[in-house]
Amino acid sequence: MRSIVSALEAGDDDRLERVASDPVQLQRWIAGRDVRVHVVGDRCFATAIDSPADDYRYGSREGIDATLTAIDICGPLQERLVALTRRLGLLVSGIDLRITASGEWYCFEVNPSPGFTFYEDAAGQPIGDAIADLFG
């Protein structure tokens, strides 16, 4: 089952009680812009996501749209993401990042079997073609 991100606010004690015996992941909130990077072999396809929703993937449930835009990442960051994917023994990955207003990058997770068509369709990136080329 997919996780759904939501902010935990002061006074949300009742929410914590409801999940006391369920698997829950808590992490510090980091303000910034979401970026999903699909690594395919040596190539990176980065998509910036602009949305005021806690979890842009589910914002439409609340009537909140997300804007996805293809962006370029290069140099050391791209090299590190390709190296991370290789270290994990993967040929393809989907890496969820956030960049802060001051330019700091944070990595939330690496998806070993990423759903990429949402990003490909919205940002016009040839991720599927790159995967086909990799295995072709």
C-alpha cells in the first residue's frame, strides 16, 4: 500500500492515537520544492513539482492541483544519484528529493520499481523510451 503524506500539527494527538498500533513513518518537515528524479542507467530525468498539498500525488482529492515541470540537473548531483542507484544494485530508480529555498537537497526515498508514467505524461520526458533503450 502506498503511503500518503500529511503534516502533523500541534493538537493532533487524536490522530496519533488512531495509528498507535499501525506502521507509521514520521519525519521532520522540510519546506521546499519537490523533485522526482528517475535514474535510467546513466541518465537522469528530473521533474519539479509545485503544489501546496502535503502530498502532491493526492492533492486532487482536496481540489489542489500540482504543476510538474521537466528540469535539468547536472554535475555532482546527477553523478551522486546515478552512483546511489548503482550502489543499490538497480538499473532504474525513482528518487524523491526536496530542494530548500537556500539550495539544500534532501533525499526522502529511493523507489526500486518507480511508477514513472505520471511524471512522463505530465512533464513530457521520454523515461519509458530510455528504459526500453536500456533493456533493448
